[in-house]
Amino acid sequence: MPPPRSASNHHLPMIKRRPGVMLLFFVALILFGNLSSAQVPTVPTTAPGELINPDDYIRADRLGITFVGFVDNNMGAARYRNALILGSGWTRWPLYWDRVETQPGRYDWSAYDRLLATDIRHGLRTNAILLGRPAFWQDGHSIANLFQPIFADGSDNGGPDVAINLDNPWAQFVHYAVMRYMPGGVLAQHNNFGAGAGIRAWEVWNEPDLDQFWSAGSEAYARLLKVAAIVIKTVDPEARVIFGGLLYAHNQGFLRQVLRQIQVDPLKDRYDWFFDLVAIHSYDDPWRSGWLAKVVVDTLKSYRLTRPVWVNETGVSVWDDYPGPVWAFSAEQRNRLATAQQQAHFLIMSAAFAWSKGVEVVFYHQLYDDCGNYPAGTDFQPNNGELCANGACFGDAFGIYRNERGSHCFSHHPHANTPRPVAQAFRLLAEVFGRQPFAPVSLHGLNDAVTTALFQRTSGERVAVLWNNTREAHSYALKAQGDSAVLHFMNGETMTILASNGRYTLALKPASDYSFPDLESNRSSAIGGEPVILIEGP
């Protein structure tokens, strides 16, 4: 989730932690006292692919990482290299209107010019979010003159030879953004970028179903989307318009409400309902990545529509590593917080659930911890809670990488700029799923001891992702299609196994404790034990 104005990066969990839970943190600290020294990992995780040649970067079509670069950091080469050695093919960041149009009619694109140029130089594709509103274009919770005609001829359907209406500031902003950043646009021409270098994935707002980002309602969002889509398609017919990533936290029916508005629009058929795909955000419980995709597909079907789905934010924050609350000792204090190892498990499972339901691209949130939910400048030393009486004492640890020294926030990790185990999990996904197309085959055992997600590569190989949902070690027999297969483990090791009596016998590690209340299925834990990936030749 993109940053608020005061933070360099931000994510709001699927369900906000209750104030009472936070109070218990501080009461418990007072009752139980402080420990003598702060807990930190004893050994940093080794980054996968340290010696990977830049020519061998995978740049997986169906994997991305949010905030590889963004305008509040220096967009250093190290951040991009860290994303590329993991195999990422995409990055995602917000293009804030209020940072660009600083006065009515005056635009400063310099920061975003540098950001996109850096993405392009490193070969990453960009999911750009059109977001934010200058104060001088505010109209209550909405945008001034949003319902004014899009084009200067007084229509919403003027075409490429008709100027944009100067009285519709949102249409003007979108027009300038696409003209500048599309392949062959202003930036590409200025930098002599090759064909196809530029933004072709434009997301219209972020989490419009959450009041924190959009509180003007579904009718106004339908208009926001329509204006953006018509302008984008008029300027660049090859661009893809993304329905702003939906969190499904409180307003479960937002997509349906917007579709109801679009259904009566006379231009809906000409502009294909004003969007090319739908994005969703899935946190804390990996199962939601597949479930929400199905919810979207079913909602679209009720309007006789089919569209690709992206999960362009998924992740879980860590409690057992700085800046997380490493002293947390009760289930309530660890509510929806994982261990660093579970964070790695989460990513494999979230992607497997998503791809099993036909999701096109999965983005992990996020490359570094950056500032998370906290304002820029939030910083403190590693501690065991003794700082809580005086202010900030813990923060969000979503990052694949721990923050660097000198970061805007959380800059005191003793192993700064090192990866967590989730780095190896991402690299494994890229190695297995990023080198050739694949399609889902089946998903079994969600409520059983073992969950299996099966996929088929275009080369004919079968890929099985399996994990244990129980708290006990489990031996599982998977039906074989051949005589042998290769097992891939999350630490990067592989092992060839032989079929016996037509089956592969797999030893699956148990799930560990993870505090996630109100599971929407019969699993014993939202995050299962360490997944394994089996690849069997055709």
C-alpha cells in the first residue's frame, strides 16, 4: 500500500490491530519488566544468487516486488540489484498527483522521471498507481470537476485529435502522465529508450474500498476510473488499465457497486467497461490470495465479464526480528505477526493459492522494511520493550531485506541490508515459475493435513507445491506420473527422489504457532509448515 504524505512507505494490514491489543503490549511490559538485552538474529540470512551474472537475471513475468524504488529514496543500484537477483520482473509504486502538480497548471515530473528511468535501465516493468489529489483540486472527499466532460468538445468521447478539457484537472493529470511515461513518450524520447520501454500498466488509485484512500464512494470512483481509462486508451491503446487494488477489509461489495454504476454507462462497451484487469491485496493469511481472486472472478461473471486478476500486494509482517516486537510473548501480542521463517512460508503459499485460481501476477510487499505504517523518521535502537514507555519501540517488518544504515526509519538493525529467509523463497518461486509459462491444474486438501497445488509447465513438466497444515510432522504420498522427480527446498537445496509403487513419499515439516484468529477454513494454522516443491518430467 503506497505511503501517506508523511511516510516514505506504508502498508495498512487487512484488518487493523485493535487498540486494546496495543494497550496489552504496554501493560504487559510494565507488569513483566524489561529484559536485559534486545533480541536479534544471531546469523543473517545469506542472500541468494550473490554471484548471479546480470545477464542471467530471470525477470519473471509473473512475479513482482513493490517499492523496489520510489521517490523518497535514492533509487540506488543496490536496491535494484537485490530485487533482480531474486528474479523479480515487476515493481510497483504510486505516482502522486499532488507531488507533480504543485500549483494549478504547473507540473514538476523530475522525481518520477528519475524513478521510471531507473526502472527501465534495470529492465523492470512498472505497475504505476495514479493516486493523490492536490489540495487546490479538492471537492469534499472527491476531486473538483471530476464529472466535467473529458474532452474540450464537451464530450467524454472526443478521440485522439481532440484536446483534453482544461476544466477537468484529473483528466489533464492522467493525460500528461501517460504522454510522458508511455513507451515512445516524452521520457523515452529524451533518453533514447528502446521500443516498449515505458509504463503500460496504469492502476487507478489504491484500495478505493478503504476510506483511508478513497472516501467519496463508488459512484465517484466509477467516474474516476472512467475518466482515467478513456484518457489512457486514447493516448496509448496498448496500455492496460487496472482497477485499483482492493483490500476487501470492510466494504466487501465495492467492486459490485462500481460495476453497477458502469453497467448503465453508454460508453461502457466502446471502452470495455473502463478496465482491463482487477488487482487485489492479500495479507496475513495466504489462503486469501486465492479466495479473493475467486470472489473477483465470480463478481465479474455476474456481469458477464472476464478479466485477469493480479495480487499486487501480499505479505505478512515479522515479530521476531527488528523492528518487530521481538519481546512479544502472548498470542494476542503476536496477532497476525509471523516469524521470519513463516514469512517465507507465507510467500510460497500465497503465490500457490493465487496462481491456482488463475492470478496472472503476484507482487510481494515489499523489498525493504522502509517505514511501513509509521511516519518518516520513526527510528529507535533494537530493544526488548524498554523504550515503549517513551514512544515508538517497534514497527513493521514486511521487508525481504532489512533496512540499510541511514534509512528514513528503523535504521539500527545489527545486520543492516541483509535479506530475511523470504528472499530465498522468492528466488525459489522465480526459479521454478519464472522461466517458462505454466497453468494451474488443481488445488487439493485445503482443510486436510496436507495442501497440494499442482501446475503444468508448457514443457510438459508437472510442478507440485505441498505443505503440512498440522502441528505434527507428516508423511505424505503423492501420486507419481513417472519414475523420478526433483524436490526443491526453501534453503535452495534439491534432491532427486524415486517413485515407489506409483507414489512419491514426502516428509513434510509441521506448522508452527501463528496467531491468526477466526480462520475461514478448518486449517489448524493460517501459515502451514515449510513448503516443498516437486518437479516431475513429462
